Amino acid sequence: MNLHLTIELEQTELWLLADKAIYWPEQRALLIADIHFGKAAAYRRLGQPVPHGTTQANLQRLDALLARYRCEQLIFLGDFLHAPESQTPATLGQLHAWRTTHPELAVTLIRGNHDRRAGDPPSTLGMKVVPEPLLLGPFALQHEPDPHPTHHVLAGHLHPAFRLIGRGRQSLRLPCFCIGERVSLLPAFGSFTGMMEVDADPGRRLFVVGDDCVWRVA
């Protein structure tokens, strides 16, 4: 298994993780985009029959990454909570229980469009909540993939995916990292999110993830 793939971006080493996140060794930081906690709960409150357990599944994946990589800070690139209806006692209870297991971890949320509607997480979660961009090293950490005048943008929001085409009209759409010349996109970390297909355009590197592997396709 190729659990991560190392790239250089703006003379900085980044690890693209097979679990749809970026690890930044120099900063000992884990970057997560679009986790959308409470999305399933919000849909159920609207009467939609959607699966249970997505919050716990996402937290277990986070725990696995924090155990595997040496992290001092966890940075969410927007869309931490999905909607106002996501702030249920069950969802918030799971988030508080998770936070007590990582009391020393510095956690930052860069507000995304869903966060502005859902409202900030409770202060009892011990998270720093900031507007975009958050400038760190050569990067502008954002939710929206808008170019920054001086820094390379690392963003989420679009949930990028790439379609692999095989023989006999077979195709498979997989989440991907989209590394551009001035703006790069992370795939959505949340397990209950949609995807937007991107093309292999000039000046763009694409890395798909699947089956605990990450590999370059363009």
C-alpha cells in the first residue's frame, strides 16, 4: 500500500495521503477539507433516509491519521459542520468526546460557506475559528479556491474527482488532489459528500486516491 505520496510545492515538502488529507511535515500539520460533520443528521431531520454512523466513521479516520503522523496542529479548510441542523446533541456529543482524547492538539477551522450558515462550533471544542485566508509559510490556506496575490492557495470546496476510463466503456470516478500552478485543491475528507470532476489540463497535476493508495494520473 502507498499510504502517502510526497510532492514538492513552492519548495515545500507535502505528503498527499491516501485518506484524502495532506500532511505538512515541516509544520507537523494535518490539513483536512470538507469533512461536513452532521450532514447525515441534517438530511435525516429533513426526512431523508440516509445512513447513520458517518460522524463516528470520520472521527475514526482522523484518529488513525493522528496516530500515524506526528501532528501538533490540525487545520480544517472549511465546512466543518454541514448545516444548522447538524448541531444535534448526538453529533456534538461525539465531537466533544473525540476532543477530550486530543487535548493538546491545536485545532483551527477556516470558515467555509457551510460554516457561515451552520454557525461556529461550540467554544467548548477548543477550536480556533478564523476567516480565510490563513497565511502559513508559502501557502494561503482557504476554503474557496480563489487565487491569492502572494501565496499559493491550498483549498477545498469543490470536492475534486477524476474519471479513469478503461476498455469497453468502463469508467471509475475517484477523489483526487488537483495541484495547480497557483491554486491547489484537496479532495473532500467527509465520507458522505459529493464530487466534482476535473480535467487533466496543462499546468495541473492530478493524484487520485483509492484502495489505500495515492498515485499520479496526469
